[in-house]
Amino acid sequence: MTTQTDVKASQRTSTGAFVDESSNAIGRCRVKGFTVTGAGTLTLSNGNGGTNLIVTATSAGTLYVLIPGEGVLFPTSVYGTLTGATACTIFYG
């Protein structure tokens, strides 16, 4: 039997670390899904300068991606690089 965790959301409109409701950088977590708006590229990495774990190109509009299973583990933190994209929301737990 697996342990359930609450799923939370965090949004960025520019490159940087995703933060929680207290404006602290999100630590170790699993990204369970994300939305990205605008044409460009979204890169989610394990901390600033860490390994790129999710990279996706987007076109105009909003893309929603649900990650199957337990999601993607970010051992340190979640850092987003938005190139051309205007916003990204991650769902994590």
C-alpha cells in the first residue's frame, strides 16, 4: 500500500525556482502534472543548474500534461526555465 500526499500547485511567469504558499522554494517532491501557456519551451530541472528532468516544446495556447504513476521525482527542488512560454503551473506532492 502506498502513502498518499496532498497535491499542491505552484505557478511561475518567468524563469526561477517554484515556491510554496509561504514563498519558500519547494524542496524534494514529485511533479504529478503541469500546464504551460504560450509558444516556446519549458524545462524543469532538479534545482538551478541541475539535471533537466522534463523538457517540452509548446505552441500557442495552453498545454496540460498529466504524468502517470507517481510522477517525476525532483530530489532537490523544482527549477523552471521558460523560453518564450508565458506561464507554467506545476502540480506536485
